[in-house]
Amino acid sequence: GEAPPQLPALQLKDPNAVADSAAKDVVIGNRTTTGQVLWPATKEDIEILSESKLMYPAPFEVEGGVIIRLVRLSDPVTSPVGRVMRNRQFGIRGNEKWQLLAMGVVAMLIIYGLGAWQLRRMQEKKEMIEIRRTRLSMPRIEVKSSPFPWMDKVDDYVYRVVDVRGVFDHSREMQVGPRPGPGENGETTPGVLVVTPLRLEDGSTVMVNRGHIPSHRADRNTRPEVPAWCRVRGVLEQGEIPNFVGKYARLKNRPDKNQYLYLIAPELAENANARNHEECSQALVTAIDVLFEDDFRSGFRRQLPYVMKHKEDYLLFWADEHTHFNYAMQWFGMGTLIMTMTFYKFIEVSRWRF
């Protein structure tokens, strides 16, 4: 169980040494490699070599030559080729270790910043879900005529459930898309959203997002509808408000050609032919239920081709508060890893001997 004893260093006479250098013994230690010789340096040797320029050649550049460097006998002695290769690494020469440290710290701060951003997004998403949950559970707003309760204060009414009664103006139907949505069999299918103006009794207009239809039903001739009085229950929305990037990078709606890619209320209102254009352009109603009065009297409810949203859908997000938290932890973990590797490398190169 005892460690094997260390072999003593051998002291040999250098056969090529001149006569006056007899006192300078060649020391070959047990940890040396083939072709490596330890030669005790005098004070003069140390001064000369200390003031010389450090070289970091590739091994093929010194093939057949001699590499000389100062070492402490207490330090482990490695292969000259291995030492040259190590000293060519970034971070060991001159002030490179400080550059290495600076780059690591900057990368760490950027990644930590992304983690903090995800925590902020988590808080925003949590507040957004809570606002939606609260407003969806509030009493319904019954709208019979203009002016609408949300006129000039839409932010206080978005995600409130509203009831409106009127007649759909199918001649002014607008289609938003293409975009995927749930099909009749529950699978995701390509299609469009159908937005139709609803004319109220007083002649005012509310735009209603009736839901998603598959592409093969987009042609109105495949789903003929007769104007009839109906009651619509839905959620008040401002539409799809683009963020800063989307505002300038996305394709634009073309109301003049009745072509829409995004559900943006002011642009949809341009083709709604609404008497109350200003308040009609401030918000739209996304239907969660439509009941025709003729169906109510006959006791038979017609089947509509539209797949409408549910109230619960407004509380579902692809990236909810828990997802943002997981993202934040991933960023923080990556930043900590980079910080650890940077400081480890910095300490390591600070201790390296040339």
C-alpha cells in the first residue's frame, strides 16, 4: 500500500562541455522525456534568458532545432513539443489572459441579461393571464346600439364577454389568412379566419370574428347563408397588435384589395362600411357562440362551418409563465457555466510556467 520510492536524479558529465564548465553538471531526472535535458542554470544564464523574447513556434518550425527555457526543479517537466503547443494557446501570452477574462465576463453578462429578460417576460405573462381570467369571469356586457361602452377606452374592456344582436352583412365578409387552425376532425388544417360586419338594430356596426374555416370552404358559394337576426356572444379584442419588429418586418394588409394577413381592427374596419367607423375600428368581437333566432323558434340549431374559440383558449399560451421560468433557468445555468469555465481557465493560465 505504500507509494513507490522516487528514483534519484542522475548527475552526468556533459561530454561536449568545455573544460571550464566542468562544474556545470547535466541532470537527467526520472520525469524527463526522450531528448530532454535539464541543465542547472547560472545566475548569468537566468538573466540572459529572462530578458530574451519568448517564442511560440509550431513544432514543425523548430524541427531539428533546440528549445531552451527556464524551469524550476520543483515544477513538473513536460515534453518540449507539448510545452510549445500549450504555450501557443490563446490566453497565456502577454495580456491575453485579461482579454480572455473580459470576453468571458461580457458573455456571462449578456447571457444573464437574457435570463433576466425571461424573468420579466414571466411576470408580464403572469399578469396578462390574471387580467384575462378576471375579465372573462366578469358579468357580460349587452350591447344594443351605439355608442358602445368601450368607445375611446378599449383597454378597460378588452377580454370582456359581450352579447350583441344583429344581422350579418355577408356581402362585406373579410377573410384573414392563410393560417392553420382546427379542422372538422380536430386536426390542424390550413384555412382562414372569417370576419363579418354585424349590423345592429340602430344601424351601427360591430365586426365579428366568426372563427376558422378550412381552405376548401373559403369560397362563399360552398357555404351559402341567408341574412337573419342572430345573437352573438363573444370576447372583445383589439385584434393582433404587432410588436416593434413585426410592425416593420411583416407583410402588410391590403384593405384596398380586401386582402388581410393579420387581424388588425382599424384595417378591417376600412371595408366594413360602418356608419360608426371610428368606434368600429377600435375593437372587434371574437365569437364563442352564435344563435340564430329562427333556430331558437324552430327548436333546431343549424350547423355552422366555423370553428370558434373558447373562453379557455384565452388563458393558453405556447410560452406561459412556467415556460419563461424554464428558459430563464437555462440562460442562468449557461451563464454560470461560462463564468466557471472562464475563471478556471484564467486561474490555470495564470499559474502556467513558460
